[in-house]
Amino acid sequence: MNLLKRKTPATLPVRVLQFGEGNFLRAFVDWMLHEMNKQGKFQGLAQLIQPLPVGMAEPINAQDGLYTLILRGIADGKVVEKREVIESVKGCLNPYENWNAVVECAVSDDLRFVFSNTTEAGIEYKPEPYAPGRCPTTYPAKLTSLVFERWKAFRGDPAKGLVVIPCELIDRNGATLKQCMKQYAADWKLPEEFSSWLESACLFVNTLVDRIVAGYPRGEAEKIEAELGYRDRLLDCGEIFHLFVIEGPESILRELPFTECGLNVIVTDNQAPYRTRKVRFLNGAHTANVPAAILGGLTLVDEMMEDPVFGQMIRKAIYDEIFHTVDLPEKEKKEFADSVVERFRNPFAHHRLLSISLNSVSKWKVRVLPSLLDYVRIRGELPQVLAFSLAALLRFYRIEMDGEGKAYGSYRGIRYPVSDSPEVLAFFAEHAERTGKEAVVRALGKTDFWGMDLNTIPGLAELVAKDLERIDGDGIRDAVEAIL
């Protein structure tokens, strides 16, 4: 087989510093940069930075930053697949081994944008000393150190500020990142002029990203490579759908002509409605239904959607319950809800239910609880599926810890791993033997889990206890059928 080769010379300037080299950014941001370059409207490359000591720098550099992106899914009821070599990546640096090279990139005259996806835990503040010449630990500390080097190199020139566009899935990601950086500047006693420049010359925007990315197609890689005619250790697979919401000035589209190039990017002064829509319909539907589907022996999202019982459950959650809690025009809600169902049915996504189940307690609090509370407020009654989802969650978290400190649950012959914070796992492992309403009340009363005492929601504890009894007695499938 021939090796993957670049069709166009890598002579474009590096205009983007990108923290994160994983599947998502390569199928989202780097794909968008590639699209804009193809149309001659951006003319820049991304220098990737590996955020952790262990990562993808070696295989990325071995392939000269090139990789094949496969986008596939169902559009208007038809199967669609696109394959393309992405040429927008210059390469990847490991900052723990070559910090000076990262600094050199940060002070480049061509650099203008910073993108990142360092996971939800990546944008955090942890006190650490300022150590010039050495790679800091947290992402905000790394960026603070690099931006300070840039400020020094250009002597505070306001024209040399950066546009910082984080893609981490936390609310107000840009504002949070900026606040962390200001804290490091204060801790490190950096000049006041630098902090002022950071505030006035650099633009931090909040974002919302949306594309399901399956990543490397392990089961199909050999077949795909045979069809392509070359080896590619960085094959990346994602869905056709994409949405990028940027809360910032319209002027950003002059420098990043996303919409001009036909990309589904929205620049707005308020991303809240878009975030609510996505978090409740897409993420909320996942979190509300996945634990039950796992207990039912299912493995993938599309399998859940085609199941006659669990598929009906998720549609009832979306159209009969969550739908009423989103304050947007009916037509817009219906179109988005329909698109979510179509995306969940994508047989190419290979989206594993167990992957979605990670940290389900905090996810249920953010993604499902607001819909449940609004439904009660609007309709004056409890939503059957969303309440049931809490019962399924509690049953899913009936766990035991093994000798290595890993948590496992079991249900009618099905054994599955459970991943969450140490505090959450410790609580459920300690109370695994307790069942009945008393156990439900105790779990619902964990205000540090839910942000409130769920027992204060009229009738919820009783309904959850009843649903949990059905799950244990009749089986998960019969218990779901009882609420449909």
C-alpha cells in the first residue's frame, strides 16, 4: 500500500494554535479549516499541541499531519458517506518534551487563533508556580505562560492579541478560561500591563459544538484502507451533521469565513437558547435513556433506537416531555427533535451506550433535571420517562468495587463497568445492599450530587421507588412498557 501523501504543499502559515489532537477536533475544527482553505478563504494551518504527556503527537507527525476523515450518516432518509484527506494540520508538538517549540509558535507573527478541546476537566484552575522554560500542568496555565511570552515578544502591541475559541463542553467556556488565566497572571505577579492587554487585545468567545465523532473505525480499518489504497493510523469517523455556535461579535466571520464557506456556524450575542436546545434534546435524551438500555442488554445508540420498547421510550422522552420544556418556536423545536432522532439512528456512529454512561450522576443533574423541573412547573405533574430515568440510574449504580478500585454493576446476568467520581462511587457502593423507598430517599437527598434535595419535588421519591421496584421485580423491559 502507498503511504498517505499531501496533495498540496504545506507552505501555508500557521495561523492556529490548537490544544487537543483527538478525534473530535480533527473531525470538527480542522475539517472546517480544511474546507475554508479549499475555497481559498482562510489560507492557514493549525499547529496541534498535545495537552497531556501521553498522546497522538508521534503518529500525527509520522503522517505529516495528514489523515482521512470519513463523514457518514442518514440525511433525508438516505445513507450518505464522504471520504476526504484533511490537509489543514501542520503537525503536533508534545509540550512536555519540546516547550521551546511551542513558545516559538506562540510568538509567531502569523498566529491569530487558539482552539482547544482538553475535555470538560481541562479548563480548570489549580495553583501552580510560574516556571519559564517549562511546560505548566493545566491548560489555562499553559496558555497564560504562552500568551505572556507573546506579549513580551511584541512589546504589548494591541494588534498582536489572539482570538481564543475553546470547544470544551462546559457552559461559558471562553469566559471560564479567561478567568483562570487572569488568576494565574495574578498568582504569578505578571505585570499589570499584561493583564490589561489580555483583557483588551485578546478576544475570548463562548462556544457550543455539536457533532458526534466515533473516531478510529477499529472493526473496519483494514477494509477501509484496502479501499483507499494506503495505510492511515489516524482514520477518523464522524456524522454528517455539524453545528458550531459562537457567542461573540459578528466581525469574527470576517477573519474566519465559516458561513461564507457553507459551514453550519452561528455567531450570536446569546448562545443560551442553542445550548438549552442541545443539552435537553440531544444530551438529555441520551442520559435519560442510556442506563435503562444498558440494563436491557443493549450496546449501541442506534440499536436502542430500533428496539421496539427502548426506542419508544426515548421518543416519548423527546416529543412528549422534553419538548414542552424548551422555550423556542414549535417549528424550530420539532425540526431539531426530528434531527436528533435521525442522528441517533445513524448506523455508522457506533456510539456505545457505556461511553455515554460515564459520569451519569452529574450528567443527569445538568441534562435531565432542568427538564423534569420545568415540566412539573409547566404541566403540574411529573414526567413519566424522566422520572423513570432516575429509577433506572439508581439501579444502574447499584455497584460493587473490585480489588483495583474499579466499580461494576450487575443486572440479571449483565455485568457492566460504572465510571464516575470517587465520591459518587463510594456512596453507591456503600449503600448497594439497601433497597426500597428508604434507599431512594437517601439517594435523592444527596444535595451535593443533584444541587438540591430531590425529595422536595412532590411525589418524585414515591414514583422513583415504585419504578425501581418494577425494575427489580418485573424486569427492565416490562418496567419500561408500564410507563409507555
